[in-house]
Amino acid sequence: MLVIITFRIKDPKLRVKVVRKLKNYGKQINTHFFECRLSAGGIKQLKGGFEDVKSKLGPGDTLRIYPVCRKCVKYADISGTVPLTREPLYFIV
């Protein structure tokens, strides 16, 4: 499943920590936006891996995780040179 993660975090150290963690799950599309292809278990793992970050968010900070179903992905309107993150051809277990 495609998962969109967005964040706005004022603390530079916490923001760098979030980016480093997210790079393990997917592709950075721009400064505060990631696309990931995850299974249901991967989404659960992702959410669990950010519990420590959630407790440190300050006023006005946000970390949002949006699962996007296959049907909805078909209707995505993508402009620009960065293509939509694709399903992997295989998984290494």
C-alpha cells in the first residue's frame, strides 16, 4: 500500500531524526514529504517506530501518516519529474 508521510517539526535535531528513520521506509519526495510502499505489518512497524518522536513534538509540530488505497492511487494527478513510488517487484525476507 502507498503511504504518504508528512511532517512539520521545528526542532532541527528531531527533524533530522525523523528524516533518517523515514529513509529506511521509503523515498523522500521533498523536504517534509515521503512516499513509502508498505504492507499492513510495515505500516504498524512504522507507526510503532515513531512513538518516541510523537512524545517530543512541540506546539505546532505535526507528523501525519496517510495510507492510500490502490483504487485512490489510480486517480493521483502527478506533475513534474519525480514519478510516483512504485510497488517493489520483490521483497527480501
